[in-house]
Amino acid sequence: MATSLLLLLDDIATVLDDVSILTKVAAKKTAGVLGDDLALNAQQVSGVKADRELPVVWAVCKGSFVNKLILVPAALAIGTWLPWLVTPLLMVGGAFLCFEGCEKLAHKFLHKQEHEADTARHERAVADEAVDVVAVEKDKIKGAVRTDFILSAEIIAITLGTVQGQPFLTQLTVLAGIALIMTIGVYGLVAGIVKLDDAGLYLSQQASKAAQALGRGILAAAPWLMKGLSIAGTAAMFLVGGGILVHGVPALGHAVEDWAAATGGVFGALGSMGVNAGIGLVAGAVVLAVVELVKKLRR
């Protein structure tokens, strides 16, 4: 009995060690997507009334947990029975991200008057106490959860590739751990970012001159940070979506990687990102054109 117990404990320790190592590897591989996820979600929840910022972040966070509850079992099932389906699903998700990025740009630059009218209407709704702000924010939350689903799917798919060939329990533990860590990490940071202005206001009202100066600095920087995150979030759609499409075509993916490795340094990395973004922009424009054509035909 003592020997069996020691063997069991040794097996448990081995599994935990494997889980720890694989989780670190998966976290490293998905770190880039985590940055894009953070930028996109901070962009999505910006522009809401101050006392509604945390409720909106929490609503999107709950949606993200639901996404993970769907994606983790689906990933385990696909990895077990339909491993060939992972790449096509990622390609569809990548094309959708590129489409959303192009739709945002088209709405802002090609339909400028309509975009300005929407912005003004949203600002009036936020300022009007009689308006049901929760109802106004409903579409924003839905959009954020939908975008989170695509990015979460990529995170889970990358993690699945890391743990493929491992025992089922190890796969399940690593996938669940990454899903939990990424969700808490992203939305914890988003909550901190959207409340920066409140922190700046609090510090600016303190007796200490240093605290006041820091608070004023935060208040001055917060709008620029949110604007920067908005731009980064849109760019992330093309970088992530284009990257998925590039790596979904093995010949193209290997060619870009070989060129980046041969170039080396900063230029190689920037060139690889430029190719991903360019392909994402083209793919998004094509999908947007098809969607608009279908809409016109239906009308």
C-alpha cells in the first residue's frame, strides 16, 4: 500500500509538473494575442458613462467566461476527433477579424457623416440621464463579446497545439488554466485602464503636491492612452486576422518566416508584421465588399 501511494503521488507530481511547463509554454505563445485582446477590449468599452465603465467590463468579462466554457470543450473534442478542422475554423475567425477592422475604417472614413452622427448620438445618450444607458450599451457589449470569442478561439487553438499528444487530463488542465488566467488578466487590466481617469482625479485632489502633479499627469495622459488603444485595437484586428490567414497557408507562412529570419532584427519582425497586416487589410476589404454586395442584392 505504501509503495502504491508513493507511485500515485509521483504520478500526480509528474502530471502537475507537465501542466506547469506546458502552461508556461502556452502562455508565452499566446502573449501576443493577449496584447491584442487587451487593446481591443479597452477600445470596445471606452466612451461609456463613468459609473457604467466597470459594469460594462464585468458584462464583457462574463461573456468571455461563457466563450471559454464553449471553446475549451469544443477544442478538446476537435483535437480528439477532428484535428483537421482547427485550421479552417481559425481561417474563418481570422477573416472575420479582418472584416470587422475594415468595417470600422470604412464606417469612419467612407461614411464620415454617418460616423459623426452615430458618435454625437452616443454622446447625447451618455449625457442624458433619462436614457436607458444599459440598453444603449447592449450592442457595444455584444460586439466586445463577439470579438473576444474570435481572439479566445485563437488563444485556445494555440494552446491546443501546444498540448497535442499529451494525456487528456493534462490537455484539459492546461486549456482550463490558460482560459482562466487570460480572462482574469485581460479584464483586470481593462478595468484598471478605464478607471485611470478616476484615479487621476482622486490624486489631483490630495494635499500632497507630488500626488496632485501625478494626478494631473494621469488625467492629461488618459484620453491619449484610450485613443492610442483604439488605434492599436483596430490595427490588432488586421495583425491577428492577417497572421491567422498567413499561417493557415503553410507555403505562405513558411515564406514569411524564412524571410523574417533571413532579414533578422527589428526589420525582420516589422516586415513580418507588415505582411500580416497587409494581407489582413486586403482580406478584410474583400469580405467587406462581398457583404456589401449581398446587402445590396437583398435590398
